[in-house]
Amino acid sequence: MASVIHPAASSESRPGRFGIYGGRYVPETLMAALVELEHEYEAAKNDASFQAELAGLLKDYAGRPTPLYFARRLTEQLGGAKIYLKREDLLHTGAHKINNALGQGLLAKRMGKKRIIAETGAGQHGVATATVCALLGLECVIYMGDVDMERQELNVLRMRLLGAEVRGVSSGSKTLKDAISEAMRDWVTNVRTTYYLLGSALGAHPYPTMVRDFHRVISIEMKQQILEKEGRLPTAVIACVGGGSNAIGAFYEFIPNREVRLIGVEAGGRGTALGEHAARFHGGSPGVLQGTFSYVLQDENGQIAATHSVSAGLDYASIGPEHAALHDSGRAEYVSQDDAATLDAVVRLARTEGILPALESAHAVAECLRIAPTMTAHDILVVNLSGRGDKDMGILARELKL
Amino acid sequence: MAIHFNHKPGLVVYLTAGDPSLEITRAIALEAIDAGADVIELGVPFSDPLADGPVIQRASERALARGTRLKDVLELAREIRAARPAAGLVIFSYFNPILHYGLARFADDAAAAGADGVLVTDIIVEEADEYLAEMERVKLAPIFLAAPTSPDDRLQAIAIHSKGFVYAISRTGITGKQQSMTADAAALVARIRRWTPLPVAVGFGISNAEHVAQVAEFADAAVIGSAIVELIERSTPEASPGAVARFIKGLHLPQAALAR
């Protein structure tokens, strides 16, 4: 494999960099909009009335704070670490995605934008965006790969019911990556009137920082709740990583607490060959995709590789740039769980705790099932249960022969 | 060998290298130059061309399906340069294939192939330190895109760092056809000229003689991409070089172009 040139060590001092990762690799047409967004976001972040409105909606509309639930039966069965579940699955619309959709939706309104576009993989970000657009009275167009529309049909119907237009994307692999490209093409065309409500900690600056900030609330609550319940910090926080929004939200407040292990779980898919998985840290290398410099699954010519995961939300060839930096520094660990282990984890959690996790979140549960028995009762694991699994019933019925 | 427009408007022709094959791209490029193209932009096919419309997306998919690699495009550039020493030759790419090839290696090989310039769609001036240093080292012209949405401070930076020509995007949007030139394009070219004496080429959506005549009123050159790529898509491989030559002649460029 050819050696990869990093875009200059000096790039670390540029805005939107996480170590050497991140930055802005976009068509010039978008630059004015990205700079405007950066300034508007900074202003909103420091505006008490904006923050108060967001906090009010997160509490009364979305249902924050979400519980930190002690999974007693699962803990007893595994016979090792104490297991807690951060119940983001209980949020309105069924996943953590609403945190960011509300934040950016309010920002779009503040900027006077009337038309919202977004991409979605599993459909959870699309549903969250359609929901916020309904709430705020904004026009909403969602791009979704044809493969994902088929496997997450329930969410397509939810988006339409909420008044959004869902546009299928038939290019490339017809999944999340292609939906992002199509949303960016729309944005390049309609940049003067349209707000791109990007759904993961991906893309050009300021998106990775902004999306992370809107999900920080997860680890802020987690930290407070575990201190209340246990009087100490957890041994490890575990989260699944597609683009990486729920994981960065769950990790962020613990980054300075070096005794807390941060474990990101990528999609191991159905094999280790390129194209059979979405584990960017196990087969990927630094590259530029869709606006940011991060780890990318690519072939020997720098063409982006196909990916596979049973979960549409983790089925993506790149990863948020802040995760790339956390990986290289060793502050966070990244492992993978395959489709089969993930399906087992869904069944295990459903039948032990009566909780049906999303296939994405079940990757984190699978890693918990693996490591909890190797630990002692003194250890505490917190799993970020980022979404609920109702949307996956079609896949589960087929895969599990229900 | 340099980028120059001997007549107004000059013509820049974009071709997706390897569509339908490297051999045919070579034949098309030579016919295009003989028919009046001043500059050939050789497009490196990329799996995720997010600035491109469906026509160039499909061409990229076809070229990749045939296994076209960056090193093949550079070899093609070398052949075109050998056959037409006076034509302008620009390598047009998304950043990732270049990054993976190695930026310094790419600069060396593109220069050795005889390219005059490089245009990277998703490199903006702020992220271009290393890229600009490499282009300067091997004396290749870095060509930046200027957009109707670019404010003056950005246009100034784009103008200062571009060499060869500045590529003005006629409208917000992706590559592909449009009905007529927007007022955006003329206003943008006028704004660019405040910062640079370089020629300004206008591209995106230019597909016929009427568009080219409109561009001639305010810019130095027109860039035609999707219209020609679509013509190649509709033609048989054997017929496409002739079809492209006839298309270019039908643009009614000034005679100076045809004399080349």
C-alpha cells in the first residue's frame, strides 16, 4: 500500500482539527456556508436563550435526562462486571439522534433557513430530523440509500407520515455513504436557502464538533448518574461507532478521566475481507471522504471500498475524525463485533432485561457480553444503548426466523 | 507546453479518463485538441464524486469498472503530451486518490508526464499548504475553483494561489446541463478579475454554442464537461472521437482555434 501523506503537521493548528484529522475538504461552493455555520454555531453556543430553548425541548419534548439503568439480571447471568445501560433508546423517536436534530433544527431556524435536508442510514436520524422539522414548521427532504430504504422500511414510513420527502439514492452502494453524497449535491445546489442537518460527527468542520457538542449531554448525565448510584466512575464506557455520534457523546466527558476505558465497537459484518465489514480501524487507513480527513476503508488505488453490516447505521466506510484522533492517541479502544454476535446480543438483552436494542446499539451490547465475564464485581460497565430495535423487526424476523 | 488561450473564448474540455477505455479517451483528446480545444482536463475517476451530477457519476463508474487507476491516467497524460506538445493538459481529481498515491509522488509523476496543471475538486485554499508546496516544487499550475458563493476574501486567496487560469463555477450546483448562463457567472468573473490578471474559464452547465457565445462576452474560456461526456456515453466507442470533434466544431469557436 502506498504511503499516505498527511495534510501537513501544521494543519493541527487549523480550526476543526482533532490532531491531524478533520478539516474541510469540500467543493468551494460550500465554503461560505460552512464559515457562516461555524460563526452562527459559535454565537448560538454562547447565547443563553438558545441554550435555554434547547434544554427545554430536550427535557419536555425529547425526554431527557434518560435513565441510567442497572441491568441486574444480565449482570447476574454474566457473573462479572456490574452492567448499566444508558437508555437513549427511551428518547422521543427512539434514539440519541434527536439530541442533535433538535440542536441543529433550532440553529437552522435561528439562521432563517426554511428548507432542511439530511441523510440517513438506519433512518433514525431521518426520523429525528423529520420530527424536528414538523415541530418547527420547516420543509424537510431526507436522502436515503435504496438498500437502506428497503431494510429500514418502517422508518421510511414514519418520515413520510411526519411530512418529510424521502428521496431514494440508487448510486454506489445505495447506503449511508451514497445518501451523504446526494445530500451534499443538494446542498451545493441549494446552498443559499437550505440547511444541511448532518446526522453524525462527520463531514467538514464545524459538523464533527457541533454534532459532538449536541450529544455531550449523554456523558454529562452518565457521569452524574453513575456517581450518584456507585459513587465512582465506571471501568469502561462502551458504544457502537458508525459515524460515531453516540459514541463521541458518550465518551466526551470521560476523556480527561484516564482511568475510564472508552471502547468503541465497529461493525465486523460477515468477514474480515475488504467489503465484508465496516471496521475502519481494522483494515482502513487515513484518507479523505465527504469533507473530512479520517480513517477510511479504501482499496489500493484510493477508491472507497464497499462495506457491509447487518445494521444500516454502522454501514459506512469512514468514521468521525475525533475518533481517529482518540484511536491514534490510544485514549479510546476500537474493537469490532460481527453480525452473528450482534444478533445474539439482541436476543440476549431482549430475553434477559426485556429491552429490544437497535441492531447498531446491539454491537455495543455484544462487546459488553464478551468482556463483562472477564471482569470482577468491582468493575462497572456502562453501555450506551443508543437506540431501540422496533425499526429492525423485519430484519430480525428474517434473521432469527421469528 | 503551457496553459494559454490564443483566442476568445478559449475552450477547455473535460474527459473522464478510461470512459469508455483509456485508448478511446486518448483518441477523443487528440481529436478534441485538433478541433479547437485549448486545454484538456483529464478526469481521474473516483468512487464518490460528490461534486458531480449523474452524467459524470456514470462515466466514473464505467471507468472504474474497467479498472482505471491514477497511474493509468498519468500514463495517458504522457501519451497525449507526446502527441500534442502545444496543448494545455490538466489532471482533474478528487483528493483521496492523490493522497493515497502519495502527494509528492503524484506531483513528480504528473510533471514527468507533461501535465501543465492540476485541479483538485475538494481542496480549498486553506487546506492546500502541502499541495501548493508540491505544485510549486515541480512547477505544475494549481487551479482552484471559484464559486458564486465565494466572498471577496476567498476570491482573493483563490486568485493569488491559482496559476494557469481560474476556474469560475457558473452557478451553485453540481456538474451537468442547464438552460442558460445565470447572472451569477458574469458577476463572479468580474469579481475575480479584481484580484488577478490570469485568464478566467467558466464551467458547469455549458453545453452548446449559445452558452459558449454568452461566456465569450465576459470570460476568457468555456469549460465543457458533462455535455461531451454524455455524447461519449451515447456514441459507440469507435464513433465517439469523431462525434466529439463534430460537437466542438459546432460550437463555432473563432478561427484561431481551428488553425491550431
